[in-house]
Amino acid sequence: MVLDSLFSKKSLLVAGLGIALLGCQNNSDTSDNYASKSTQTPQGVVETLHGVEVHDPYRYLEQESDETHEWVAEQQQAGYAYLSKINNKQAVVDRITELWNYEKQTAPFEHGDNTFYYRNDGLQAQSVLYVKGKDGVERVALDPNKLSSDGTVALSGVSVSNDGKTIAYGVSKSGSDWQQWQFIDVATGRALGDELKWIKFSRAQWAADNSGVYYSRYDAPEGGNLLADVNFNQKVYFHKLGDKQAQDTLIYERPQNKDWGFAASVTDKGDYLLISISQGTDSRNRFFYQSLTDAKAEVVELIIDLEAEYQFLGNDKSVFYFKTDLAAPNGKVIAIDVNSPDKANWQTIIAESSDPISNVEIIHDHFVVSYLHDVLGKLTIFSMNGDKRQDVDLPGKGKVAGPYGKRSKDYFYYVFNSYVQPQTTYRFDFKTGQSTLFAKPDISFNPDDYVSEQVFYTSKDGTRVPMMVSYKKGLKKNGANPTLLYAYGGFAISLTPRFSPANIAWMDMGGIYAVPNIRGGAEYGESWHKAGMFDKKQNVFDDYYAAAEYLIEQGYTNSTKLGAYGRSNGGLLMGAVLTQRPDLFAAVLPAVGVLDMLRFHKFTIGWAWTSEYGSADVAEQFPALLAYSPYHNIKPRAYPATMVMTADHDDRVVPLHSFKFGALLQDNQRGDAPVIMRIESKAGHGAGKPTSMKIDEFADIYTFLWTNFGLQVPAKIGQ
């Protein structure tokens, strides 16, 4: 799923959309209200759930066993054999590599006298963290490429102390969600001896005096399976630099609420500790705080009701500012004086508008608000009392990432890109009210040779849905263009325009890249999200099918040249495509997908997604889940060409979903199209994947689609 760049100020647990790896089922598997009868047969497991007989023929693939490993090895070999026989894959690899090979640099961020930024020289496995001091001399602060020989050890987070002298950094191995945090001295590059373990979905937040960090962690898994055992009871700790982790101070826990997740932070002036409390992946949160100026202060439960999102923005002493969707699905900015916390005293600073708010930062004593206007970025500046100052002139129609800045500075940075324009960084100056170019990449193609247009279509129930359609200029709407339809549709994640050099390679091959903004995301605020949750999940699928039908009706393509692709929650969408509308597509790619909707909550962090999907444990929610669960709706019929994609270290969405689904789909394929598995080794849900592995994956996707469109992969691709 699209899970990167989700961290902002929300709990990282909210960003954790996925499941885990193959492994033992946990002890909750036989709760009385879930399975009234369970029988093992030669054909698998048969259970009676809420009075309904449910078959699970490949339950054994959930187990860490010789039989499972043998099956995985056979599937890996068969998938590789199929893909290796496709001619001209190297031409695709070469073009993607050529396009990918340009210097990429992020917007800078400042701490003390030091300025930090990431840069990748083009094809480095992982981007390198650089630092510049007052002398203006650039040097490497942290190079994750030196953490492993094959690039499969990645940075999972970096937190720089307020004085800019120490870096805390998280490391993830083979794409796992488990992190280890370590520390280095910026001036010398010397590694400090501190090490923090058993961390998921947490950052390190520095104390105001830079003496240590607040962080959240779980206890070590008791079941012994790090990649599949369920994770509950996250706790907040404080680690003092120089101490062993065993000496860390427990700041807050909630043993009576095992499914609460905690994100701790500190106000800019260090006067308050803030604890945002999530429950599952729901964007709603509780909010507690503790005074750090009074050693005897207790944690105060400011917002205890789980009724809305409350994203802390900053404070003026006892006045706390929040972005919230309370009675405002598109978002608004409010002020709460913690000395008078009753709701009747809350003040609206920036009212809800017709455009949803995607981000807010306080910079130069102004609110800088990032909006989505029909999915495209918009930046507006307000005073601290909510008066509009100006809209920021943007370089085009696309995505705005940011703003990145501090309240004490009179400037900020933002990054602009689109499906055909790479990330370009701009600096906005409050003194002039203008933006100037800060960093522009040197690329090996001309964006003017490509088109990225927004269209609107009507879904099954009459809902108007936007879609971005991108292709190379000169393409004719002859109804036969190879088309890749990518979507997600869940967890309030908005698919705003995002540049990828691999997409340019697809367009260079003559392909169309289309991304519909289906319900379940937040492109039109929380109401758009809710329209694709729980028993309304079918809206997500129907929006996607309507997008495909629009592309066919408008002469872009036809069903024999149309490919479907989605990751994680989007992989669930692909499972629905295969079981509900296999006639509509020539090829389908479910990647790291949630495909068993009756058991997803039984592995690692899967329980957290019940706030999005519901739970098969709940009798009222069970019928809707069973109705669309991809694994349970496979039946003998002709299916389109399918490549089920997963990875052996995915502890977000466990590969057992893909294993079981792929095995059953192969059994039930009655057509001639291939059904193969692509199982990556030493990889996880997607984050931290090295560049070479990404390029190879795209090349396999494109050549698989091209071949199953009945086309020959070109021997040479490019200008």
C-alpha cells in the first residue's frame, strides 16, 4: 500500500496499514463468538462462523513449516521461470535505470547551526543524510548504504536533537516494521553506545535539553515469531543518553487498553509532553499531555473521546492549536486553552472550507495550510487569528509536499511534482511573499513531451470521481493503448500526483498510466473516506470498475489491453477485481494484499485495521466481509493473467494472504492465462527497498503486463 510519507504529526500506528509474514496463528483463533466449530479435513480447515460454513483449504500455509517452505520455493522458481522467458526485459530495465539515474535531494531541515538533507546520486540503494554547518561545508552525516552489502538494511526514521549535535536513527532489516534505534555524534560521526529495541510505529522525540528521547515500544514477542506474532500494549518510555535501555523510564502505559497506540512529542519550547493516542488505523485519536515544568505533574486527559482527529500544531503557553475534523469532515483549525478545556470554550481559528486540509504548519507565526482542490495541491497562508493573508503561487497543477519550516523562521520550503514532473523544491520568503526555485533535478527526459490530464467520471451510484491520466504526447485514442490502472482506496490515504521515473518508462513504451481517486481515500475529506469503509467497501470496488469502463468508453483502451495494479489495501482491491470483474481486465497484479478478510486481524498489527474494515469476530460485520473477501470468493472459472506479489519479510501484511490466495486461484483457474507468484526475498511491505530491487520489480510488472496484452516488449525503449 501507499504507506510512505504518512508520518507528519499523527501516530505512526495510524500509518501501519498491513499485516505480517507467514507464521503461527495466535491464541485468539478460537474465540467462542468467532468459530462455533472447526474441523481439519484433507482439503483444509472447515469452520462454522456465525452459523455459516467457511472453507479454508490452504490454512497450512499460515504455518512456519517444511511444507510451507517447500511450497514457497516451488512458487518462487515457477514465477522466476515464467518471467525470465519474456524477451527484452533488459530493455525495460535499461530505460528505467536511465530515467532513475539523476540526483535527488529533499527539502532541507534545520537544527541548531546545522542544516540537514537527504541526497541520492541517482542509483544508490538508499539515500544519504548530509549536514552543513555554519562554515557551509557539506559532509555525510549518515550513510545507510554502509549498513549492509545489498542495501536491504534501511533507515526507518531519523530524529535530530534540537541543538543539531546528535542524531537518533532507526534501522529496519529486509523491510520489517521492527526497528532498532541508535545514536551518533554529528560533529565526529562517532557512534554512541545507546541502542533501543522492540520499536514499531514510533519515532524518537528529543527532550528540550537534548538529554534523551521519548519513544514508544512493545514488549518482545512471546510467541517467538517476530514477523507474525500479534503486537499489543505499546508503552511510552524516556531514554537518557548513556543509559542502557533496561534503565529507561516508563512514562505512560494503558494495560487495560491493549489496542491503544502512543505517539509522544514535545512542544517547541519544551514546556509540555504530548501524547497522541490512536486505536487501530483510524485517523481519530485521543490527546493527553503532561507539564514538563512541574516535576510532580500528572498526565492530563485533555481529549478522551475517540470522535475525531486532533493533530497538534503548536502552542502559545496554555493555548494549544489543533487541526481537527470534529464536525468538519474537510478539516479546520481550532484553539483549546488547557486551563479552560470545556468544549464550549474551544475556538475555531480557520473554518472548514470546500477543499479538505491535508497539512498545517505554524511558520513565522502564521498558519500555512496545504489544501487539496480536486486532488491537486494548494497552499494558503493565514495569520494566527485566522485572517487569510495570501495563496502561494504554485508552478503548476500537481502535488505539494510540505510546507517544511519552523515558527522561528521567516521562510519555508515545499516540494512540487506531478506524474510527469519530478520533485522540485521551492523556498517561500515571508518578506517578499514569493517563491524561488531552490533545487531542480537534472533529468534525462523532457516533461513537455508528456501529458497528465485530470478527467472526471461517474461511478455506479452516480458519484463523481476524479482520475489522472498520463501518457506521451502523440498518443491516439484508438481504443487499443496498453493501460495500467493503479488505485488504493482506503485508510484516508489520498493518491495525489506523485512522480516516478518508472512511470515515464511505461509511457515511453506506449502505455497509459491512470490513477482514479476512488472512495476510501481522503481526497474529498473524511466523508470520502467513510464512504469506502466497513459495509461501504463495495463503493471502492465499484469506483474502480467505473474508471476502467470510462477508459474503454472514451477510447483510451479496451479490456484486452487493460491491466489492474494495487498494493496492500490496493492489493485487496485487486482481489476484488479478480473475483468480481475478471472480464474487465487482461491482467491483474495484487501486491502485498490483504486477501483473507476473515483472519487478517490475527497477525501482527492486523487487529488495528478492524477500525477500517470491521471484524469477522463481530456477527453484524461478518456478512459484509465474507461477501467480498477475495480468498473466500474464488471459484472455478477463467481468470485473467495474474501475478500475485509478496515478500518473505513482510510483517505488515503477512505473505500468508498472498500464499493462500495464489494457491487457491491456481487451483481454480479454468482459462489459459497464467497465474504466478512473485515472492521477493529479504524484502518487506515496501519501505526501505533498495533501488535495484525496485527497478527489477517494475520491469517484471511491465513485461508481465505487456506479454499478457498480446504484445512484444520493445527491444529498445526511449527517445
